[in-house]
Amino acid sequence: MSIKEKLNHIIQCSKGMSILYVEDEQSIRENTKLLLETIFSNVQTAGNGLEGLNLYKESLFDIVITDILMPEMNGVNMVKKIKEINPNQSIIITSACEDSNYLLELINLAVAQFILKPIQTEQLINILDEVVTHLYNQRKVNEFTAQLKQDLIHQTTLLEQYKEVVDFATIVSKTDLNGKIIYVNEQFIHTSGYSYDEIIEKGHKLLRHPDMSHEFYKNLWETILSKRIWKGTIKNINKNGERYITETTIKPVLDEFGDIIEFISISYNITQLYDLNEEIWQTQHEMLSLLGEVGETRSQETGNHVRRVAKYSKLLGELVGLDDEDIRLIYSAAPMHDIGKIGIADSILLKPGKLDPDEYTIMKTHSSIGYDILKHSNRPLLQAAAIIANEHHEKWDGTGYPNALSGEDIHIYGRIIALADVFDALSCERVYKKAWPIEKIIDFIFSERGRHFDPNLVNLFMDNIDQFTKISHEFAD
């Protein structure tokens, strides 16, 4: 970088900086001052060390340039006094050869910049460029640090307020990598009924409800150990033995290297909402069961038929691995599978003998009638009922009705109800037939594997026949 470029650089970086120049020889002092004033907006001078020290005490300077040998107080003593006031003060020493005895003392005072007299413009600019650049960078660092500190105070204040809100409204806990609880907030203590020390000492086992399976917690841990967020509903038990339900989110907390250091859990106590939803669900379930029973009563079937079909369907749903929501839906919607029979004339519906082809064609419309009754609802339960009503007479090989669907194009609800309904129809006496013995039923259902029924469902049915016959006996007519 040329001298001109360095000079421009100094002028840019030194904005707002002040300089004190101390020199006892007037001509040197005045000439050097003129040069300094072309760079700095605030330049003050002094003729000796004592005068310079008094000026410094009145107004601190960014840079001090001083001679060594001066009357009243030499430059070394002035530097000592200044360093007592500001140990980090930037100082440049102008020195003649005969002043060398003082150099070691000045170096011990952390003075690092020296200019040999007589002062050369180029040398002065080089030293000033070094000092000003250092001061400029330090000023920027200080400004950034101050801003960072201010931002940190601001963010910390916000975080404290956020934490206060979260602590007030939610149940919070922290867990280490071994699953040990290491922190809980007041809401956790209040909701669980246990003291802080009890929770920290005994951990999650205090709260674990017997309804929550080992598999549930295994899946939860697999999720969070893979650094993913887990969300779900957990049933807990408090110190009084009462269950409470939480909607919980668990997040792995990672360090700067992406490693898990702990887990934080935020939960909402939704027990009242859960109980309300459960009551609504039970009400819906009972209403659909009653409607299903009314429909079956009209065709001289017992109300237990719809109860058994619902129980068989629930069991099949569990065996085939449906999630809890689907199992609930199929269990509650199953009683509506034959609701379309309310649109079938008594002369056909109640006929004790075999239906002729025309009558059978009319009877088959009960699937579409049921679907048309239910299809307009947006409620998941009634949507499930519409599917069941429409598809429970479809067959795996595509020979069923009303749409001749086949294989997995038939909804799993329809495939399950088809098997459950036929099993119950064969197990029980009807106006047009006697009940079949269980051996004959098993042979028939197995023979229809891959024709009428989903092969996988037949396999599950055969492997668990004892559970199906137990339901049949418990809810016998």
C-alpha cells in the first residue's frame, strides 16, 4: 500500500479520534501539529510532560504522541501517570538517539511504537496507520460486543418472560439421555401431586399408567433418540391414583455438534377435553348401535347381532394392525352395516324362504341405500359407516356387490365387516336357517379364502378362532 493510500486509510478509520502531541521544541511541535491536523479533527499539543498530563486528565485521548526529554516532567514519567489512568492507552514515542536509556523502561510500560527523531513524514504515517487500524478494529469489536451484550440482555429478558408464560400454562420437564428426570416445573408438581424430590428420585415410574404399553414407550424413545420430535397423547396416574391425560411434545436438545444433551417435554393437561370427547364418542357409538339394532329388529334379527359384529370387527382390526383411531371407527360404525334395509319392503325383508332373482336384486340395493343415507356427512364416524354400508357385500374375487370391487380396492373396513357379518350369520339361527356348527363354519370360511374373503383376514381369523367363539358365547341371543 502506498503512502497516499495509507494516508487515505488513516483518514477513513480515524474519524472521531482525538490526539495529544507533547513536544517541548516549539518548531517541531507546530510543524508536526500541522501534519496531524490534516488527518485528525481533534489535535491538542503540550510543551512538557506536566502540561500534557493535565490536558489528558481533562479529556482522554485516543492516541498520545510524546517526546522523552522535556522540562518539568519528562515523557517517561508522563507515560507512567497516563498508564495509571488508562493501562490500554495507545502511545507513540518520538526519540532521539541519546534517549535510548529510557527505551527499556518504556517497553516495560507496554509502549510498542517508537519514531526516531528527526520525525520523517513517511515513518509517522506508517506508525499512525498501524495504531489507528488497531484502534479502529478494537472500536468495532467493542461496538459489536456492546450490541451483542444488549441483544443478549434483550433476548434473555424475552426468554424469561416466555418461560414464565410456558411454566404457567404448561407441564414442563427435562430428561437426561438415560431417561432420568432432571427438572420439572411447578405445573408438573401440581398436576402429578408428587413433590419435586419424589419426582427427581423415582422418575417416570411414579406416573406410568398400566394402560400404557411397553411398546408405546419403546417407540417414543426410538423417535427422540433419532433426533426427531415426538408428539402424542400420554395417559398418566397421579399420586392419588387418578388418571390424567396429557398432550405431549418431546424435543431432543442438541449441542453445537448436533449431539443430544437432554430432552425437553412440554405437555398440556387435556383430561377434561379428553373426557368430553370420550363422552361424545360414547354417545355417538350408542346412537349408532341403537340405530343398527332398530334396523336389525325390523328384519327380525336381535340387537346382539350388531353387538357381535362390532366386537368381531374390533378384534379383526386389532389383529390386522389397524391404528387405534381406525379400530374405534370400525367398532362404532359396524352396527350400521345393514342400515339400508330400512328401505327394503317387508314382503322381501321378512320372507321366510329363499328370495327369487328379482327379490334378491332388490335386496342387494340395501348396500347402496345405506351408503346414500350416510355419505353426505363429513364426520369421520359416519364416513366410516357409509363405507361399511356400501362395501360389506363386496368380495375379494370381484363377484360381490354393489360395485364388483376386488382385492384391496375394497376398503379394509368393508373386508373386515364382510367376514364378521358372515361368521355371525352362520353362527346364529335366522328365520330362514338353523345355526351351523363351528366346524362347518370354519370349513366354509376357509373355502372362501381368496374368493369371498381377504386371505390375510381369514388366516388371522383361523389363528384366533377361540377369541371369536368367546365373543359369540358372551353375546349369544
